[in-house]
Amino acid sequence: MNLLLLGIAAFLLLNLAAGLWRVMRGPTAADRMLAAQLFGTTAVAVLLLLAEGMAQPALRDVALVFGLLAAVAAVAFVQRVWSRGGGHDGH
């Protein structure tokens, strides 16, 4: 079972390449922010899988911190865009 969990964690890490491509390409700030949220969510999933696969319960605490940071980053982004007047990119 541990090998399966570690394999899934490795697969999720490889999927982050798609998110990195989206962060670099854009085209809007919202797309970049959603990709950053993908990083946060994937990091939490990978850490939880590693916590179970390697029997390291401290990684659960790190996953919780990453989850909270991702939520705070999303709120900060929305407030920044909202204060600029809706965040429309000229479309």
C-alpha cells in the first residue's frame, strides 16, 4: 500500500508541470491565480499521501499550514482584484 501512495504522490508532482505551464502562459491574472491554487491543493494532497506512505504524521501539520496559506492567498488576490474595479482584463 505504501508503494501505491508514493506512486500517486509522484504522479501528482508530475501533474504540477501543467500548472507551471499555465502560470507562465497566463493569459490573465485569474488564470495564474487558479494555477497557484492548483499548486497549493496538490501540495496538500502530496503531503497527506507522503504522511501516510512514510508513516510521518508531522507532514499532516505541514499540509494543514499549506492549505491555510492557499486560502489566505486566494482571499488576498480576490480583495486586490475587487478593489481595482472588478478585475476585467479589457474584454
